[in-house]
Amino acid sequence: SSGINAEYGGAIALHPEIFGTSGKDLGQFHGPTSVDTDSTTQNLYVCDSMNCRIVVYSGDNQPLYSIGQKGKGDTELDRPSSVAVDETGQMYIADSFNDRVCVYSTEGGWGFFVGGRGQLNKP
């Protein structure tokens, strides 16, 4: 267990239970690739790569909402590979197959993206 906590910077320490099943509904995953926690709210952010979204869980492991859907538009994702949350309430998503990094608020509000085709190569 300490290897998991060290690997994810302690994010799992607040959420030690195993949760979620395979699928595409809220609370289900298809290819989760990374997690992070918001130190203010204790919410858990799961990068659900093959479902092209980020799933947000409360501190007691209840699914709250998801961000993104498959596509190339501003608020769409294509196989995101990781998610990170900072102390200012910003969420950074490596939107790998769109070759960009998207920035959202931790409440799910769209911000902007950096990169794109020809600028980043599968961040």
C-alpha cells in the first residue's frame, strides 16, 4: 500500500477503498490511467482514458460528475492520459490524442488549452 501512496503522491491515502467497475456510466471506468486529489475539497479526479473523460469523486468516494466526452472540440477529450490539480483550483488534463493540455477549474468549468496538432505530440 505504501508503494501506491508514494507513486501517486499520497492521493490514494485519502481514498483507500477499491471502487468503480468496468463500463461507461458514471462510477465506471474503461482504462483509468491517473488520479489526483484536490487538497481543499478532498475530491478525487480520475483520468478515465478510454471513456475520454475525467470522473470526479467526493471525499467519501461518491461519483459527482464527469468532464469531457470524445471529440476534438474545445471541451472534448480524446484519450486523456493524466490529470493534475493544483492549489489554485486549476485542473490540467493531458489530452493525448488531441496533442494538447486542457485547463479546467476543479468545478468543471472550461478554461483553455495549450498545444494542438503540430505543437505537442501526445502529452
